[in-house]
Amino acid sequence: MSRRCELTGKGPMTGNNVSHANNKTRRRFLPNLQDVSLQSDVLGRSFKFRISSAALRTVDHRGGLDAFMAKAKDAELSDAALKVKKEINKAMAAV
């Protein structure tokens, strides 16, 4: 399982550990990923995603999964999230 947020595409970053003696060794900064179930109001069901805490706050801020997917860029979404976005768009067009 990759360490990448399914909604924002946020992944690991690299940097240095710097000791008191100013020695530098490479390290990785991993995103804070959580397994969550998000409810779609339009489809009336929930979807499981592995997303970062920042993405979870953004989903809340935008007013839920449906509103987030409406503004989300396709390049940042995972394959599973793209399928959900297409389902939501199809359901919204039918209503």
C-alpha cells in the first residue's frame, strides 16, 4: 500500500536529520494518513479512503464528500476516488 493520500495526492517528502554536531543524514517525512469512511449524500452510501488529516479537514470545510469531489482535480485523485467522483457527477446530473 503506497503512502499517498487518495484525495489530495500528498505523499512522502525527503529532508535531513541534523544533529547537534551539524551532521546531516537523509530522512523521510511521511503524511499523516488515516483510514476513514466518508458518506456521500447524493449516492446515499459511504466509501472507505486512506486520506491525510489535512484532506479530512478540507472535506469538512467544503461541506462533505460530494462538494469536495466537485472541486477536486482528476490528476490528484486515486483510481478508486476517480470512480467515486464519476458516480457522484452522474447522480448529480440525473437529479
